[in-house]
Amino acid sequence: MKLTVAKTAGFCFGVNRAVEMALETAKQLDQVYMLGQLIHNEAVTKKLLSLGVRYTETLDGLPEGASVIVRAHGVPRATYEVIAERGLRMVDVTCPFVRKIHRIVEEESQKGRLVMIMGDPSHPEVVGISGWCQNAVVLKDVAELKKYLNNVCEERSEPVSLVAQTTSNRTKWEIFVNTIKKVYTNLKIFDTICNATDERQAECASVASGSEVMLVIGDGNSSNTRKLAEVAEANCSKVYRIDGARELDCRWFANVKNVGVTAGASTPAWIIKEVVNKMSEEMKNQVTEEAANEAEENFEQMLEDSIKTLYTGDKVTGIVTAINSSEINVDLGVKQAGYIPVAELSDDPNYIAEGHIKVGDEIEAFVMRVNDVEGTVQLSKKRLDMIKGWDSIEDAREARSTVEGTVIEENKGGVVVSVNGVHVFVPASQTGLPKDAPMTGLLKQKVKLRIIEVNRARRRVVGSIRAVQQEERRAKAEQLWNEIEENKTYKGVVKSLTSYGAFVDIGGVDGMIHISELSWSRVRHPSEVVNVGDEIEVYVISFDREKKKISLGYRKAEDNPWVKFISQYGIGDVVPVKVLKFMPFGAFAEVIPGVDGLIHISQIANQRINKPDDVLSENEVVNAKITDIDTEHQKISLSIRAVIEDNEQANRVMADEPQNETVYVSDEE
């Protein structure tokens, strides 16, 4: 038979902390009273009684100066006040998670909001929570919520703040939340279910689903244990809840191959070990002695790990158990609960926890503060990253290697880049931007840089983005010169314009597009076609490796207007042309955009003229005949005179033709 014991079985850190503090108090002080059960476990209660701790349900009759242990479930605020008034010494072992709920409901109640608690009204924890606010509404489940809603008025804008008992069932909580969301418009929800509860219930479901028999060990009064039994029953057909080994019945395991075991948060490790040992004794062929020993060793190790002490400055490794908007909860395997505030995760302003961390991940952090009173450990991943970052920064400086970081700040002299948690100053002259250019655009951008100065004692690091850009540009230039060919195309960026052309960066090297190569149409300035910063596609016309010069083309062959002209017109065609400019020997006219022809002065009119503009005007459109096409030199000869003469000839022909006459004949004839 295979025995699977849940790793999360037994004491959670809050219960473990409470038991340890109570045992220590019993050893060191006299007249110690336990106000109600420390935890819901009879064995622990008996243990404390055997050490001289007295049990009491009230504070009445306690002698002045006596020590009072406040249970792990917590008590109302009024109890604290009575203890102080009576001059009693208080040993507060309230679970830190429960104390957090006390603070929440107290603050929300002071704001005038109605506090609503999902939990068992008779449970000590819920009684304690209710005592920290005014007129709390306690509802056990969704059925009670619906009943409550039916009895209240129709006004649903009342401000309501919702919390849950730490041991609440996660599924029931989600149903409760979804139901109340549909009703109240002014609602604040605080998810106060203990992370350990979530983990324990999730593992219980997993172990139970793979077991034929499931044992749930814990006191019958423990809410945590009862809810574990509910989870187990939903995933396994045979579930037995037991207080300890004395309740075991070997008949439960007849012909069973897989048995699962879990335990409530109030169940000590020694009770779990007794159950495992009893099973090994009574089921000779089903659970080996080695399995029992291994289980016992595991629990002893768990106990040893749970009492480890942490100190400020320690480097620790833990498992992420929950992620919310304000902090990351981390299980460190000790009695204290670890948490990392969101601000201590990273220096990167773009950092989003959900995008980098998920529940179950292992995470390293630096211990910032240990609070034994509240049972918490404040951690910082950012601080640990910075410590590691200094080492990597110094290594990068020695090796002259490139590092990557995020620009987090702009100041008068340059920008600050966060590299592995270390702030690196980059002077304005080393940002790679033109002089006096605004640096705001670099904020929140990832950049590569070279470390040029490190002074760890003064916590000063200087870097250069420009050095990396120059190196990358040289590498690209070398590669380009090795691969360049005529007619090869490149994608480039227009860097500058002159009256005679445009300079384009095609990858570490600048080439020039002459103004004549920008467009098939005549342009007066390159800005008519491109602007600085434009990304364009160009091709190589020619290059000189020695002089490091490249001539580029931008206009495309398929857009050549001469090709369009040849395909549409021929010698003898009469076309409308637009007069562009005058010369002493004639006028140039546009046939189609990008193709001009010459009208010689002798072909402008059918009589002698002194100047072309005696007859024509700029931008005037006239009909002209194509008299010659020089394909080799792409020249066209045009004639307005030929069109005039053709029209005159046509008129003469019309005049020489005999005219038809109409003869009228009278009736007498």
C-alpha cells in the first residue's frame, strides 16, 4: 500500500508560532492562564496544562500580575482593554493573519462603512474580528447572504467592506463575492483567506483525488480541519476524520492500494507521526517500516525547519504563495510569514509582478526586517538584485562588456539607468542623442550601455550608451562594406538634406541620393520628396570602398515616365503639352509628368518670331505634334507650327471640294 502524506499537513506558521510562544511562557513564568483554547486541539491543551498553565474562559478572578495568553484565534478589542485595566500581563499569540483582519475591520468601521464577515458566527476567530468594529454583519454562506438581502431595504448604495474567516473555503468565498457584487454598488473586498489555508486545501484535493482512502487528522472543533474534510469528501469516496492514532481502524484499509493523509493547521506533528506509526504496526504488508520512518523523519525535519531564526541582512529563498496589488507573499519554511512589498520587487518602472512572477515560483530575496511580534519577515528582491548587480557591474567594467538596463530618471546632466538594481549615471554627451536634444524620450526605455567608471565606496557608476551605439555602428559598417553590391536594396533612415541631395544611413554607413535620383519628376529641393527621419528603401547605384562613398537611388525603374511615354505615343501624334520654361532657342513643354519635349523657336508659329514668350506663356497648355523621338538620349521634338499647318491644309481641302446646291422649281415649270 502506498501512503501519501500531504506536505502542508499540520501546523501552519501562525499556529506553530502560538504553540512555541505558549510553551516558552509556561517555562519562564508563573501564574500563566490560557484564555480559551490556545488552538483547537485537545492534545496541545493538555500539554500546556501539564506544564502548569491554567485554563480560563473569562478574566474574572484572575490575580493581579498574572500572565494571560491570548489565543491564536484572537479576541475582541474590549478584551485587550480589560487586561490592561486589571494590570494583567498579556502574551498575545494571535495569528498575524488574524491581526491583519482586526486592523482592516477597525479602519473600515471608523470610515463609517458596514463590515460584513463571511464565516461561522460562533467561531472564536469571527467573534474576535467582530469585536474590532461596530455592528458587523456575520454570514456563514451564500444562503445566509441571500436571506439577509431579502430582509434589508432596497437601498444598495450603502458602503460595505467584506472580509472572510481565514479558514474559509475558497470556492464558497468566490461564490459569495460574485453574489454580493451584483447587489452593492459601493463595495470593498478584502481577500483575507490565509494563504496556508489555500495551499492546504489545494493539496488536500490533489492527494484525495489519487487516493482510495483519505485520512483527515485534527480536532473536531477545528474549522480548518472540518473544511479539509469537506474538500477531501469532494474528491474521495472514503474519508475518515480522526483526532489521533487511537481512532484508527485497520479495516478501513482492506484491499486498498493508495491512502492519503492530511491534517488541520492545529494538528501537532507528533500526532501525525503517531497515526503513521500506528498504520505501520497494524498493516504489516501494506505500509513498510521504512515508510513510517521516512514519514517520521520528514515531520521532524519540518519541525526543525519551522523554528529556524532569520536575521536582517540574510539572503533567503522561498516559494511564492500569493500575489496581490500591494505585496508578494513568500513561504520561507519558517514560523514567520514572508512578504515582498511591490516597491521592493524591482527598480524597473515598467515592472509588473504578474508578468514576471507566478504562484509556485522559487524566489531569492534579502531580509529587510524581522517582526517576531507579528510573525512577519519583510523582504526585498530589489535589494538583493542590487547586491548582485554591483558584482555584475564591476565584472562588466573589467571585461568591457555591454550591459542592459532601463532609463528611470532624467536630470539636468543626463539620465539614470537601472542595471540589475544599480543606478548608472549616463551624461548627456554619452546618451547618443544630438546636442541639446530632449532626453525625455529615453524614459522607461531599455538601453544598452558600457560601464566606464565604478566607485563602489561612493556608490557611483558612470556609463555610456553612445559607446555601444558607435561599436554597433562600426560592426554594421564593416559587414555592409563586405556585402555591398550594385543594385542591392537597403532600408535606411534619412539623416540630413542638402540642396543637391539626401544622406541616408543604410546600416552604419551613410550614402547619398543625388537630387536627380530622388524622383522622375523635376524637383527643386530634396524636401519635396523626403524628410529627415523618414525610413525609405534605396538601392546602390555605385560605391567606392577606398573613399567610403556610396551613391544611392530612390526612384524606381517601374515608375520611369519615359517608359510610359513610349508605350502611349509615337511620331506624328498630336498631344496637349504644358509650357514650362523659355530658352532663346525655344520652349520646353511637359508631355506627361516627368517627360519634357523641346519646341524649337522655328516650330512655335507659322511666321518668324523674335522670342518664344512673344507667342506663349508659362503653364499655358497648347496642342503640339511629336516630330521626332530620340530614344537613346530620351529627347522629344515638338511642333506647334506643324499643327497649325495641318489645320490650314485641312481648311483648304474643304474649300476646294464642290458644294451641293439646292434648286427650287416652280409649279409653272
